[in-house]
Amino acid sequence: MATGYIVTARGDLDALFKARTGTAGSNTGFKSNGGVDLAQRFEPRGSTTAIANTGFRNASAVDLAQIFMDIAASASPALLSMVAGESPNTDLGYADGHANEVADGSSMTPKMVGVNELCELVTGTTGMRAIGFTHPTVTPANANTTWNVCTITGDFQGPSGVVTRTLTRSAGTYSSGIIGGRRYGYWTYGSSDWLFRYGDVYSVSITFG
């Protein structure tokens, strides 16, 4: 059943926003059939691009377009910028306090990929590669809704120059647990002949949905 909230020339909100699969955000004050707040019906926007304003605003005057995810958001990857740091375990890349370690000098902008936060993207001197996501209450699943493909472009160690490297979720070894009170999903890969360069900037693109 449709929500009953109609945007002129664009239709019901059901045709504009993605159905919720993750944790609901804060209530908006707009209730659909059955008296359920729209926060229970639609996926939070996260870092994805907002659709054009709907004209429906919550009590804080924030349009629903800024709150909920575009129904077609999975077609657009999350685009991030990473500065590679180094961890005490000699891993190179990005790792914050929600990961198993912290990479000093590293940063990731932005950190959100859909509803999850990217907490780790490293390569190790032993050849290990890893990518990890956290969420306050829900374990990031081993599914496309968390992430599908991650590409990293930059100048890696060695004679290769600027190249693009790829991690595919389905090829990784998945594990999960709790770190610092947050749920995490973590994927590791076998040996690799590429390493990040400390202090270098890398472009990161992650598809999900």
C-alpha cells in the first residue's frame, strides 16, 4: 500500500525512496498506513546523493530528500578519498579506532558507505589485504547491501605508477564481531604484490545496494 504522500509530477514516496533493509533512523513525524513513521519504511540516506526536495519537511525543517535514500542509489557508488597511514602492525592504509588497529596519519573522507561506516582498508607488509565496516547496532552483512566492489586508484609501492586495484566482496573471507561496542563485518584476502605508500592520497569507489 502506498504511503499517501504524493510529490507533484513524481508520484508517491514509495516510488522515490528505497525500502528499508538496515536500521531505521529517527522518526520524522510523517506516518504512513497503519500509523507507522516513514523512518520504519525507508532506508536512511547515509552518504548517498539526495534526490530533489520533496516539499515534505520534518519538525527541524529538513526535507525528506535529505533523510531517505534514493530508490536508485545502488546505481551510484560511494566515492571516498583516503590518505594512507601506518599501523603498529605495519599495515598500510586506513584504520580507525573502530577497527582492530589504528593507522597513524590515515584518514578517509567521507567514512559512510550507505548505513555502514568504513573502518578499515589496509594492505600489509606480509601481503594481507583487508576491508572492514562497522555499524552501531547491526552487523554489516556479507551481502551487496553492505558492499560489492571496491576500487582504489593511486600510486602503490613498486614501479607501477598510478593504477587501479580492485577488491570484490565475494572473493574475501568474511568474519564479524564487536569492536568498541560497535558491530563489524570484516573481509580479508590472500597475498598481494601491492602496498599503499605512506602519506599518499588514493581515490576509493565502493559499489553497494
